[in-house]
Amino acid sequence: MPRTAVALQDVTRAGLAVTEAAGDNVNGNQFTNDGKTILRVRNSSGGSLNVTITTPGTVDGLAVADRVVAVGAGVTTFIGPFPVDQYNQGGADAGQVFVDVTAATMFLSVMRIPL
């Protein structure tokens, strides 16, 4: 199955009532990235969980390690921004960042400040 998309939300001077999407711990998630994008992760579980942001590139033929961020129990963490040359997928998924969560008790929001 395809990854679950998380909608991009723009922060404005009028304010933003953030909406969340449940993390898809089976198929993974993805979001559109322009280099000014921030990922908000809320862990509603009773234990620390990980979120993994895929880095699709290679250096000298070696895979670049994915970024893994631990999110504590009951904690909301902001991650980003994501440079497009390091985090955006290519091919049919061009412009997308792939995110994997360890449990469905993680909730995602994607925000940017449009300029």
C-alpha cells in the first residue's frame, strides 16, 4: 500500500489551528517539502517512541543514514527544516519526504512559513 500523506499547513499571522494525522506505522507517511517545512510529532503513548525521516541519498556509493528522533512519552517535538537535496525523494515521489513511526500512537502535523 502507498504511504499515507500528511497535509501541509501554512502558518500565518492570523494563526493556525494545527490539525494532526495519525501516524501510519504500517505503510509510513509522506509530506511535501520545499525546504521550509517543519514536522510536528506528538507521542500520546506511555513510553518513548521513534520517528525516522528517510534520507534517500548516497555519498561515495554509501547510503546516508536515516535521521531517527526519539520522542518521549506524552511529548510533542518539532523536527526540521528538511533541505530538499538531502531529504526529498526522487522519481515518482519527487518533492516528498518519507517518515516512519514506531506506533500508531504518534500524531503528525506538517507546517511551513510561506514567504
